[in-house]
Amino acid sequence: MKKYFFLFLTLFCFLILNAQKKGPNLKFGSVTPADFGTKVYSIDRNAQAIVLFDYRDALYEGSNTSFFNVVYNYRKRIHLLNKNSFDLATVEIALYKYGLEVDQLEKLEAATYNLENGVVVKTKLDKSAVFKDKVSKNEQDLKFTFSNIKEGSIIEYSYSVNSPTANRLRDWYFQEAYPILWSECNIHVPSYFQFVGTSQGFQKFAIDTVSFSNESYNILFPGESAMDRSEVGRINMATMHRKWAIENVPAIKKENFVTTIANHVAKLNFQLVAYRPPNAPVKTLLGTWEAIAKDLMKDEEFGAELSKNNNWFDDELKKVIGKETNNKVKTKKVFEYIRDNYICTSHDYFYTKQGLKKVFQAKKGNVAELNLLLVAMLRSLNIYAKPIVLSTRENGFASETYPMINQFNYTICKTIIDDKEVLLDASHPKLGFGKLIADCYNGYARTIDTFPRLINLSADSVKEEKLTSVFIVNDEKLGMYASYTSTLGQFESFELREQTPKEKVGDYFTQIKKSYGFEIDLSNTSLDSLLNYEEPVAIKYDFSFKPDEEIIYFNPLLTEGLKNNPFKSAERFYPVEMPYTQNETYVLNIETPKGYTIDEIPKSARVKLNDDDGMFEYIIGKTNDGIQLRTSIKIKKANFLPEDYDTLRDFFGYIVKKHDEQIVYKKAK
């Protein structure tokens, strides 16, 4: 995806990054009859509402009672095109508490506009309709709902938030669930604060400018010690003024093959990395990975217990290991002990919430607690084990460049066996030794060690392979008799084990029988290796059917064909992110049904995806006694840029069409 970092070094010279483009009139109340004229907007002809503009200005101000404040000024105007958009008429404003200090809402204005007899009629917000909603101990939302809304109404609101937290800048989202004609963000930051910013999304900036000026601030200077008196003084410093704007921003919509839609919303994210006091050394806040890893291993909520004498689990560990001396076998036994005897309470946690001893006693804990307990037990056996932190696909991408630890949400274990790195996750009861779920393959993980190196867990680094074979022959009593075998890949095997416990295998084959488009008799059913988590599951069964129509239309893919194109949208503005690369092969050998002749068969085909990103092969031909088919889909990379979308959509569209083709048999005369 398009994601870049920019460093706010506010002491450098004036820069213009893009030509200035004029935005809309942002003055509150500047609604005219002409604004109601458009009923359908070219940006999205099916839109229920259009955001005419969305604006924020973040201004640092000096304070006589504290150091710096940040004042956020917001303005937004929306055209409600039909009643399905009336949810936008309820607005929530988040206010946060930081210790004893609280964000303050100021200058709230809101109004509904309707066009009546050619005249714009304004209905102001009744301030008594604004109410508070406590979300948590550190967050309170102010809510209000516009009155007199109708299909075609324009609503508008503006307000300011005075925030005491100068060390934070709120994120800005250029994109939301409705199209936006103009989205703009401005910041004014004194050189005392140095931020790293992240821009993500695939929308081009209409404005991206930066300039500098020298400003004067009155601020409260704290004393150097608790005995010293704080004093108010004036300070001059360079101030950066930066503006971003995007025009005609499409609505963000969930699509197939997206890790999380949050990865692709056009937005700005800000992280304070240093203070630059005048006439004083720079104070760095964003540490190195080495420093963060060192701190994590001392943190009571992460690695501190790993260096302690955890002899409270020694007796249990002796029972688990027995007399085993081989480190590989011991590692596997400890892994299976935790996997099979502990319950994972949450798969969205990077820190521990309780001590490992409590986890051991309760036999349950979150993903970090279970895998850190695994690390602790292996270390007590003098087996190499290190924690690894990662961000799951659902959580979003974590930065490879900057050590932003709050972007991670999952902890696993790494060990070394026969000079090979093995990754372990004991939090899933049906996950094999040395295997991870697909959700873990989301870019790069980080080892928490003296040298915390990157570990490649990109979706491109794993391949899902599947082989299905069907042999159908004539049988004197049963008509046509078939033998079916499908050996699944690692991830599909895990999903099947999760969804189909041993006692539900019968129900699984009942659904298999229903999936055929004609009547069959099922026999000799089995799910091989269902309980052997290191091996792929093999689905096996026999079935028979008796054709008796004059003409038989037979789909040689049976239940394995791709029925629908997973890429339905006409266009896509963000990447296609598959969970893995794939290689699926299907083989069919079928004798010609007794008493029939082959009238028509599909044509063979071979199609490439781009130059070498994938291939679809469909090779079919007649044999002495029937037909043989071999078809495969190979996708050699998991992630595709938006510009590849049309090609990918056409590729899968062709597969769907080909998989729908049929063999035609006619009764012999």
C-alpha cells in the first residue's frame, strides 16, 4: 500500500511540496440555493450522502496555566440525499481526560438548511439537545442530533476542542463511509515539538504545502525542582505551518481480500519523537528497537518473569517431559501441554494482564500469557526460546521503520531446532507444532532479544497447496462409481479442524452430499489426519450415481469449481491482499457412462496472470474409454496493487466461466 513517513523538522527552510489549490468556501452559514441543485454527484452516483467539505485546523497555543495547549478547529458540511443517510445527522464528539486535565469543547455551532420556495431556511441547533455520554473513565462523548432534516437537507457544524496534551496530535481521516468532495487538515507546530507522521492511502493530495514563521508564545515554565516556583514567560521559536487536502475522496468500502480496511483509509497519523528546547539538547522520546526490547524484557507485564526462577511449575514440567532427553521432543511435549490444557481468553493481546503463575494455576490466559509461559518453560529446560511480537492482519500493519510498540497485538514463541528457526503459537487448540494461523502473516514480526531482528511473515512467504483427484468408473450394480480424495493445505486443514470436531464428521459429509447438484449415494467417508495437527487433512469418500437422462450435462469440476468471481466491484482503490499464495490442482478421470457417447467437451486453455504472477490451466482430452481433465490455479504472490485489479478481476472471471463449462453425453442409439 501507499504509506510514507515524514519528519517535522521545524527549523529548516521554507518548502512548497505541491502547487496550491483553492478549496471551497468554509465560512459557516455560506449555504446558497445553488448548493441544493445537485441530486446525483459524479464522484458516486449511488451515494446516499455527500460530504461537501471536512476541515480541521490544529493550532499550538501558549498557556499561562500550563506549557502548551492544542486547539482543534473543526468544520463539516454534508448533503443528505435520501433518508438512508440520516444516521449522519447524529454527531459524536470525543473528549479525553489526561490525568487531571480534560479536553474542553468550545464554540459549537450547528444548523440544518432546507430549500423552501427557492429560499434557504436555516434551523439552528438547540444547545439543550446536546448531551454527554461517558464511554470510559478517560473518554466522554458529546452528542447531538440535527432537527428538521429531510431528504435533500444540508447539515453543517463547527466546533473547537482545547486539548491540554501538547505531546499528541490527533489523527486525521480524509476518508469515511461516504464520499467527500474536499477534505483538509492543517497543523501549526512550534519547533519545540518534533513529530513523525505517517500518511497512508491511495488518494493524491490536491494540496501538500509547508512553510515556517517565527512566533511568540506565553507559556508556564515549571521549576527545575519541586521547591522551585513555576513562572510565566514569553518564548520565540520557529513554527511550522503545514496543510494537506484531498479532493473527491471516494467512500471507503469493505472488499474481499483486505487485511483490514483501516490499513487503506486515507489518513494522517502523528507520533511525537523528540523535544527541541531552545538552547538545550534535543530530548529523544522514540527509542530504538534495542532499547525497547530491553525495556520489554524488564516489564512486569511482558518479559520480567522470564528471568526469574519459576520453580512453581517444575513438578508439572517433569510430568510433561518424563525421561525424554531429545530437545526437539521436549519442546514439542511442552508446546502440546500448553496447547491442549490451557484456554486462550483473547487472541488480541500483546502484554500480559496477570502473572504467569496465575495463568499456570487457572489454566487459561490471553495469547501473550500462554506463549510467554511456553517461553518460560522451555528456558527452564535450557532450550532456546524468545518472544516474538507481531500485528495480525485484522489489527493492521505495523511499521518496519519506527519502533511503535502500540501497533503490535500478538505474541508468539521462537525456538531453534536442528539449526532451524521454529515459530510456535500454543494459543490455538488445533494448531500444529511449528505452524501459525493465516492471520499472523501480515508483514514483519520482531524478535524481543538483545538484537531484535525482523522476521518475514508476509503473506507472500507462505503457499497453500491443495490436490484433489476424482476417478469415476462404470459399475454393473451402482451405475457410475467414484473415488474422491482431496488433500488440503495447511490453513484449510486448520479451518476444517476448527469447524469440524470429531463428533461432527457425520454432519460434515451430510453437507458434502447436499453440495452435489444431483442425487448421489455416499460411502467410505473419512477425514484422515483430522487429529494429527502436523499433517494436512485428507477428505476421502466414494459416491455413486445412476445416469438415465437422454442427454447428460456433466460438470467435470463437480463441487470444486469456482462459482463466483471474488472481485465484484467495477473498480478498486486499494490493494488486493490475499492471505497466502496458492497452488490448487484438480484431476479427473471418468469413464464414459455405459450406453452413452461423448457429444461435446470443453476446450483446453492456459491463461497467465500478468507476466508471471499466476496461471490458470485447463487441460482436457479424450482417452480410449473416457475423458481426462487436469486443471490448476497458481497465484504466485499474495498482494496486488490497485492498478492490477482489472487484470486480476478478468483472470478470475475467466476461471469462473471455464469452471462452469460442461461435458455433454448422449444416449447411444
